Amino acid sequence: MSYGFIALFMFGSMIVLFLTGQRVFAVIGFVASVASIALWGTGGSDMPFNAAIKLMNWYQIACLPMFVWMGYILSETKMADELYRMFHVWFGPVPGGLAIGTVFLMIMIAAMNGLSVAGLAIGATLALPEMLRRNYDKVMITGIIQGGASLGILVPPSVVLVLYAMIARQPVGNLWLAGVMPGLLMAAVFIIYVLVRCTINPRAGPALSREERAAITWGERFRLLGAGTIPVVIFGGMILPFIYGWASLVEASVVGAVLATAVAAVRGRVNRRVFEACMTQTLGVSCMFMWILLAALAFGAVFDGLGAVRAIEGLFLNDLGLGPWGILIMMQLSFLVMGMFLDDTAMLIIVAPLYIPLVWKLDLGIPPQDVLIWYGVLYTITCQIAYMTPPFGYNLFLMRAMAPKSVTLADIYRSIFPIVSLMVLTLILVMIYPDIALWLPHQVYGYP
């Protein structure tokens, strides 16, 4: 039996087991452990063990619980409620204004958390019911919330880009900065979509009535504007020391977590219930990530032992005879397919070690010091799309679990088609114009 067939059988077995509803880390780890022992005997048991040791040696992974804690502090202390109220007041008079404000809310939450789950939870439980109450088109706003939440893995401090940086051995600061402009571009495309749709059909997103606007005093507006600057201050206090080299990634994440907690405490928002809720949820999410990383590292080790990197190169370069851009497009399509079954972390750990050496060899007309930074942004955008692609997109089922009962799964499926189209447009623009991603790192770090 050839190694190529074994690798294909492993991947197929993993997909079949996912359909049973088992946890992601359990499926990946089980397939990796059984395959390693079947292929290399009792010595194969060292592969999962070595994966655990490798994970423990990743010092930068310590930033993960800090970022998650920041997001939950924002949510549990109701600072997210104030953010939404601020956008509600300032953007409500515009057609579709609450949906536009929700996009800005998602950006702010992404800048505090680095994950898409927190933004989706806040958007589905806070913004969605309010917009439904005001007769917004539920298909439009459901898609906007999913699209906006996905910005959490692109806008710094993206946890996915931190993991990519460790695998690709690229500077985290460069990757974070590279995600800023594509993230803002995607958010701008979402906002333009809402404006155009609500201008053509005002019933899709009715503006606040004149009576409601009159009832909001300017004092209240500026008070909420001041509350909305607090996350910006926390984000700046965390990200600037890291960008300018004054603190390491882990140190910067601790600064952000301490700042968020201190602000909440000063405002009288921290009590035992909040503290326990944040600790429990942070522990749960962090452990989930660690288990997935452990399982995916073991799976990747077996794949590497089977010569999967050479097999991938032979498939794309020799068997299919694809050019550099054809290979790149095939990689992105494979991420979309895998995203139906895997989350971004598992997909990254399993596939990135196979693709990164190949990307490095492709002649794409991009300087060698930039190509892996640019590819990290492409990967992240593709993950965002995969999260929302039927039939098994991760965000689709999360949205159904958190949305009101009036929003059906059929509504959620219909909502993502225009949003996914806009995300694909953004991906194509970043592929054609790499400077969208690379301009900001060049400006900050000053390399050509």
C-alpha cells in the first residue's frame, strides 16, 4: 500500500468520523494516534507525545487566554452593550444605520478579542433582536452579523494569525498589520452593501424616526461616544508596545487583559459572578484550542512522515501541471472544502506545514520576505469564507444556536450568499493587489 493512499485514507477517515458528530480534537487525535501506531508500531506512540511537548514549548501560545479573557470581560461587564448603544445613537438616523453600526461593533470586538466567536455571540444576542424589533430585513442583518464577526480572525490581535506566525516562522507584528487594511476593506464593502440595499429598499433597514432622534440629547450622545473610546484605548495600550518592540507578544497580551480588567473594575462592573463567568469561559475556550492544537500537531506529524509535502508538490507541479497562480487558487479552494468540516485552527495546523514550503517556491512576483506574510492574509480570508459556506459552515450553526427562533436555518443559509460574494471579491482584490496587505507593515517597519 503506497504512502499516498495511506494519507488519502487518513483524511477520508477523518471526514467520515466528523459526520458522526464527535468533537473535532477527538476525531483528529484518534486518527493520528491509530495511524502512527499502525504504521510504525509501538514507536509510533511517540508522535502524539512529541506533539504535546512541541505545544508546551510554544511560549507565544500563552497569549491566547489573555486575548480570550479580554473578549469575555468586554461582554460580561456590558461594555459591549454601551458600544452598541453608541453606534445605535450615532448611526440610527441613516438608512440601515443599525446594521452599519453593527459592522463597526464587530470591528471593535475583533480588536479586543481576536476570535470570531465572541463577535458572533454579541451580535446575535445583542444587535440581532434589536434590529428585528425595528423590522430590519432578517436575511440581510443575519448575514451582516456573520460577516462582521468573521473579522475577528483577520483584524489584530487575531489568534489565527498568531498561530500562523508560529508555523510559518514569520513576525506576528507584520502579520497583524498585514490584516488591518484587508479587514477594513472587507468592513467597508459590507457597509456599502447595506447602504446601497437600504437606499434602494428603505424597508430593509428603516432609519430611526424623527421622534426617537429628538428624544436623544446631545449630552447622551457624547457620553456614549466617550464610553465607546474605552476599547480603543485598551487596544492601543496593548498593540502599540508590541508593534514598536517595547513588549513581547505575551507581555502585550497581559497588558491588554490587565487594562480591560482594570477599566471594568474602576467602573464598578467586576463582581464575583462576572469574574467566575469570565474565568470559566476563558478556560473552556483556551482548553478547546489546546486540545485541537495537540491533535492537529500529531496528525500533521504523521502526514509529514508519509512525505505529504513532496506528494503535494508532485500533484500540483507535475501531475496537474499548474502554474504558480493556478496552484495558489487550488490551495484556496482546498481550504474552502476543508472549512466545511474543520475549524480554522485544525485546518491551519494540518495543512499549513504542507502548503507553506510550496508557496515559498512559487514565482508569484512578490519579494521573498513578503510572500508568506501575504499568504497568511489570504489563508485567513479564505477561512472566513469557509466558516460561512454551506452545508457545514461553522458560523451557520453557531448563528442558528444563538439567534431568535424567528430566524430559521433557511434564512441563515440565504443570508450568507451576498456576504460570501463580497468576501470573495475582497480575497480576489488582495490576491491581485498584494500591497493592500503589505503596505502597512512596510510603513511601520520600514523595509522595502
